[in-house]
Amino acid sequence: MVTEVAKEMQAETKPKAEKQTNCLACNKLIKKLKKYYRNGKFYCSKKCWRAFIDKSKAESGAGKK
């Protein structure tokens, strides 16, 4: 009985993983049928994925100088 209560307490304390609902580049709502998945993140299209990569490279390059 005590072990069951302990298991229930552990299950409740685990944080829930939030689902990504918006594109990282343009902040549009990602539809279920149309989504582009790269490197653990969702984008609305390949164009947005490429824009996000280019933007992050530009920011990291500016931060090094």
C-alpha cells in the first residue's frame, strides 16, 4: 500500500512535456497535416526552417565578434 502511494506521488511530480504549437520562425499555428520536423523542433515549412537556421547563424556570428 505504501509503495503504491509513493509511485503515485512520483507520477504526479514529473513535469509534463509541452507540445510545440507555433512555428519558431514565423510564430504561425502549426497544423496537424502540415508540419516540418527538424532537429527536435517543428516548423510550418522548409522555408521557415531555413530562415530560422540563417537567423540563428547570424546571431551567433554577431555574438562572437
